[in-house]
Amino acid sequence: MHIGVALPAALAGFMGALLAWISGPDARLQALLAGIFVAVLFLVVYRRNLLIFLVILSWVFISVQHEWGRRLPSGLSGEDVIIQAQIVNVQAENGSSRLRLSIESCHSPEHLPSCSALRSVRVSAYDDQRYLLGERWQMTLRLRPPSGFSNPNTFNFQQWLWREGVHATGYVRQEPKPERLSEAAPTIRQSAIERLASQPLQEQTRRWLAALTLGDSEQLTQDDWTLLNATGTTHLVVISGLHVGLVASFVLLLARFIARLVTPTHWRLRAWPWWLAGVAAVGYAILAGLAPPAMRAMIMTLLGLWVLSGRHAPGPWQAWWLALGIVIVVDPLALWRPGLWLSFIAVAWLIVIWQGRPRPQGVKGWCWALLRSQLLIAPLMAAAVLVAFERVAPAAPLINLFAVPWVSSVMVPSALLGWVLSPLPGIGLFMWWCFEQALQVFHYLLVVTVHWAPLLQPPSMMVYPLVGILVLMSLCWAFPTVPGWLRFSVPLLLLSFPWWPADAQLNPGEVRVVIYDVGQGQLIELRSTNYRLLYDTGPRFRSGFMPLQTLWPPGQSFDRVIVSHADTDHAGGVSALLKDHQVTLWSTPRGESLPVASTQCVQGQQWRRDGIHYQILWPPAGDNALSSNDRSCVLQVSAGEQRLLITGDVGKDVERRILAKVITPINVLVAGHHGSNTSSGIQFLQVSRPQHVIFSAGKDNPFNHPVDAVVRRFRQQQSCLWSTAQDGALEFSLMATQPIQVIPMRKLPGARKRC
């Protein structure tokens, strides 16, 4: 490209990126797109054949602007709005339902901003009402703008809401009672879901059948997703190119066989089998709900059929670009879905490694082709997953060697044949029984794999070096001209890579503290070189969801877990810890009912680990008439002259009673009772003089924690104030020789001015 073209384009792109960096979080996306738009505009002036890219980018830019305009105005956060909507997705849970609603009309109170632009919301209904797909309802909702917890190395729920086009979240108000406006129009998909629910199958079988054949992946439980993510087999469950391609291939083979019988002399020239396969792909994608993965798979399958047919067909790379352009035009938000890039990277790499090679012949040839493709694509996909999620399943290449043919040749065919033969009494059910047996084998294999090779989460600084090694290994093994010594040296380099240097990063006498963002609740992790402690386990919501489940992969070990008291916002994650992790010692106050065998945390207990001193300041031993809040375990942690104090939910009276035992000044105080006015008394603050104060509270919580009076008291002490509701998770280290620096997960404008 001529330098006169490249320079202004690069400059425009750089200015867009710079503007995106200095803008607020909500403006960065628009600024970056604007910079890219200007860069492409410069290029189009000199290269007219790039006009199509300008058109596509313009469409994406306009669509993104519309999406931002549809979000719930911040002035309506926590307010009631009246909507009329159609149910587009239902997920039944214990005593509640999670609904995805397509808004037809929305009315907010007269003195508040309008919600008329709202189009899609995700809400919970805490009642026994049965909601059906396609029904129209009038409801009163309490909503808030899309948001999620912000914790290190965890799933970004807020980003997921954005790319799924959800403009608000919340719950259904029971007063006034929701009113059904019209029944659901009968659809094949809804009838299939209801028919599946009535079959005499195991619950596990029903939900996996719904996910594999109908695209209803929301029926899968959190445990199912954890198992799939930890083994790198998620792509086998969502309706993807594998499923749509299988349906299209089966119909194509059957149609060509019929064409050979009907017109034996020129059956190869018949076009109708290819058209029939395309219709089958479209029909199956529609039956599966035409969710983004199914829609993407349908487009790629149709173009794949076109290329293979050889009738005025584009080349593989032309089809690849065409498919990418169509997907982006149909669904502009797909640009922010990792699944899009994982799919297209996989297809592009398959084109690279097979281009110029003869088509496999016979069963042996196809088996070798499958094995070769899986081995060559595994390192590159592992690198892509690392970039997208900063996690990798180490056994994914090996498990997929078995899982891909098992799912594609046994599970999916038996599941689909069950639907085809379901009108015949007993035969369809027999096919589903076969699917059930195959599923049990598949599930057992995944469980064993996770046990022996759990999900790895390398430290952030190691992610991109590891990605570079994986990409290099892919290149070395894919191209035939690479020297043999280099091919074998790269895997050795990968095996020698320092995968677990996390403990080595902790200095002697240092304890790293993370106050996690878990909403209206509390969960604190303290970790030194050879010791790991949890204070509280976070909340359990009415839907049954526990934020603790999202923080670590299964199989973690904790030396001690202190549960301050039995309230749900502090002890809600106990069951998740018992199920997925190992805890050596539990500590709870006397009189608290918890499902664990524990020792009592009693005033005066103290221990020392890795040079760090831990001391329980409250509650006193013996029976007493303290409330549950005032029985909270109060923990003081000291590293040299640096001190952390965690007071649970104790009130002002208890704070005064423990003052004599508190070593002042306090460097970091986790404010009592999430910032409630029942705690953080004036006398306690004046004596403890906390340098940093952290409120563990939920965004837009109904208690308005932290309350204004408490915030003013801390400001009078010139404390630095932090809140998980605004800052996300907060991390710092206690170390005798280092000043404390609190690092927020969310980098908000003006954060440095709070101290």
C-alpha cells in the first residue's frame, strides 16, 4: 500500500484508539469504532474495492449506537416500570423462573426518564406461575441497567449481557399481579420442548437432549457448564457447525442416494440434493431457536455446501470472508462474541492445513483426516481460548479426539433419530435410551478428565507468552517445510513452561487480600506462601445462584474458612464450598446453624502462618444473649506494622467492647455490616483511625449501603473509601516493608482522588 494512504489511515486508527482509552468505559466502544471507521474511509478513497468494508463497518457502528440507546436509563435504576412483552425464553428453577422478554411497550413514572426505547430484558420471577414461550404478559418490573460482578479472572457477565442484546435486568413485582394478555401461539420448538419434558427419561438426559437437539442450552445446570468448560468440550453442546453440518450431510447423502436410483446416468449433475441439504440446515437452525451459534452455523454450512457443490462456487477463502460479512450484517453484536472468532479461526486454520491436499478416501482416510485435523487445530484453539477467557483445559486435545466422534457419530444421531422415530411407539424412546447410555459414558469421561487434568488458569503475566508458544507450535506442525528439530523442540518448550508460579510471586511475610465483588454480601480471601484462608462465603440468591461458584474452578483447597455468622449474605456459599472444594478447618460462632462440622471462633484465639499473625477479637466464650449479627467473628490480621480488621456485622456496642484489643491505627478496615448505620460508630472510628475503608455491598442494594451518615464519618477521619459496588473486587497486600496500595478491579475515573 502506498505510504500516502497508509499513514493517514494508521493515524486515524491510532487517534480512535487513543480516544477510546481516555474516554469513559461507556464511550470507549463508540470512540474505537469511530477511529476504525475513519481509517477505513481513508482507505476507500484510494481503494474502491474496500467499499464493502466501509458499508459493513457503518452498519455495525449504527447498530452499536442503537444498542447503547436502548439501555435502561440510569435514572430508572431500582424503579418500577410497567411493560407489555412477549416471552422469548424461559428457564424454570426451584420456585422461580428466569425470563427473557421482548418489550412491546414500557411506561415509567411521569417524573422519571422514559423507558420507551427498551427492547429486551432478563428478569427473575419469584413465584409459582408457569410461564410459556411465546406468551404475552403485562408486568410491573423493577429494573436496573445491565451489570455484573467484577472479579479477577472470572466470566464477564456484564459483557455477556451486552453482546446478547439485554438492555436491563431485574425481577417481576408480585404487586400488582402479572397479567397474561394472550396465550402462546403453538410452535414446533415449544411443542418439542414440552414433549421432551413428558418423556420417562432421567432429568440429566432431558436437559442434554434439549441442549443438543433443540438449542435450549439454558436447561443445562451450572455443574454441566463447569464440567464442559473444564474439559474444553463446550462447542459440542451448543448448536454449532457440528450439529447443523451433520443434519445437512445426512440429508445430502440420502438425497444423492435417491438421485442415483432415480437418474443413474447423470445423478452427479443433479442440483436438488444440494438445495435439499441447505433447506434442512435452515430448518434445523430455525427449530433450534436461531440463536447466534445456530445462525452462525447455518450460514457457514450453507456456504460450505455451495463450495462443495462446485456450481459457480467461490473459493474457500472467498466463502470464509463472505460468511464472516453475512454474520456481522445479520448480527452486528456477534463481533463481541468469542464464539464467532473461535469458529472462524478454526475454519480458517482447517482451510490452511487442508488447502492443496487431496480429499480423503474411504473410512481409513477420513479417520486419519479427523485425527490430523484435531491434533493440528488443538494448539491454536487453546491459544484462542486463552486470549478470550485466560483459562485453558489441558486435556482438551486428547478428550476431543474421543469426544468429537463420539458425540457426532453416536450421541447426536441417536438423539435426532429419537425425534424422527418418536411417532412410532417405543422406537423413538429406545433411541433416546441409547442416547442416555452414550451420555453416561461421555459424562463419566468428562468427570475423570477433570479429576486428573483440571482447568488451568495461568497468571495474567504468563497468558500471552503461553499463547505465543501455542501459536508457534501450530505453525510448526501445520507447514511441511518446517525443520524436524524445530517441530519437536516447541512441544518441549511448552512442557517446560512455568504453569504454576502463583505462590512464588508471594514474598515471605506477605499476605495477599482480595475482597471479592459478590453483590450484597461478603467474601474475603487471604493468601500467603503456604496458607489460604476465607472469611465468609458470599451470598446465595433466591434463584439459588452463589457468586462463589464463579470465582475458581473446582478442586481448590483452603486451610481455614471463617464464617462470621449464618446470615445468607455471609454463609450463602457454604454448600458450594462443601461440594466443589476442600476445606481443612471451619470456624463459626457458637449458636449459629450451619451444615458443617466446625470449631468455634472465640475471643483470644490466635495463630501464625508464614510470618502473618491472625487473631480473633470477638465473640467471647460461653453462652450469651447476643444477636446473630453481634456474634460475628471479628478477625485482626497483622503483617509487621500493617493491620487489617474485619468486623462482620457487629454493631456499635460490640465495636466499643473490642476497642481495647484492636491494635491501632488500622491500615485497612472492612466496614461493619456493609456500611449500615448500626455499625461504624464515631468512637470506634476515632480510636481505630482506618487509613483505607472497604464497603462490601451490592450495587443499587435496597438498604442503600453504605449509608450517607457512615460515609461522612469516615470522610471526617480522612479515610480512603472503596466499595465493591463501584470498584469491583479490591486487592492489596499486607507486608511489613511496603505501604498498602488498594487495586480496584474496575478502573473508574477519579479513583486516584479518593485518598
